Amino acid sequence: DDATISFTGIASTYARYVFTFEALRPATDGASLRLLTSTDNGSNYDTGSTDYASIVRFSHGGTFYSDVNDNDAFIRLGPPTGNATTESVNGTIELHSPSNAAMFTQVSGRGSYSHASGPVKSFTQGGCRKSAADVDAVRFKMNSGNITSGTIRLYGIANS
């Protein structure tokens, strides 16, 4: 039951980082997962109203939606998820070239989620930090309330 989950110490050791999240459930029904970046190892996270751009495409009730924002204070990682014990969000998010200070750090992902309105649904996601910087920490949070339960794991992918 955490308001945020942060990963610090992201370094140039790996060209790409992969986060997996399993059975994440928000405390607030209909909350969605978000990501923030830091360039000072987590002392501060960028939250300006134009720091990020992102898109989430998902299905819900047989209809497909796109949630797009070119100027936001966070990167959207998934659609609204229910908070009942049978509801959760699962997926994979990739953080691309976070240590390349000459590029915008990009995020891409995919996953599935469940909500009271029906069976499991899928989503795809993309986004970026809109200024070039050496990103060395990220923070996950829901748009409302805490992350009640679930697991987030971090893996580094080396260049070969």
C-alpha cells in the first residue's frame, strides 16, 4: 500500500531498462498508472505541466479508445483499472536510452487490465520526457490514491 514506487540508480550500464508489473491494484476505483522521471537520482521528479507526452490505446466494453496528451505532468502507462480483489493491471514498460543526455527518454509498453465492466482487456502505450537529459530514476504512482498491491520488477538490457 504505497503512494509511490521509485527506482533510483538507473545508470549507463544498460541501454534499456524493462519494468514488469504484476497484479497492480489501485486503492481508488478507476485509477490509472503513471510514471515520472528524475535527473538527480530521485531527489526531485519532473512534474511540470508540459514535461511529458504520452498515448495509451485500450479496449473497454468492446470499444477502442486513445488517451493522448502532448503536454502533461506525467507519462500515462495504462487505462483506468478497478480496485476490486479480482481487478488489476499487468504489463511491461520499457525505458529507452535513459542515460543519453542528448535524446528524449522514451517509454513504450503493453499489458492487460481488468475492470468491473467485463473481462480482461489489453492496452499499448508510448510516451517521452520532452527534454533531453540523463534520466537516473523513475517513479510509479496512480493518478488517485495508493497502489494497494502488486509487484514491479526492474531488469537491465545490455547492448551486445
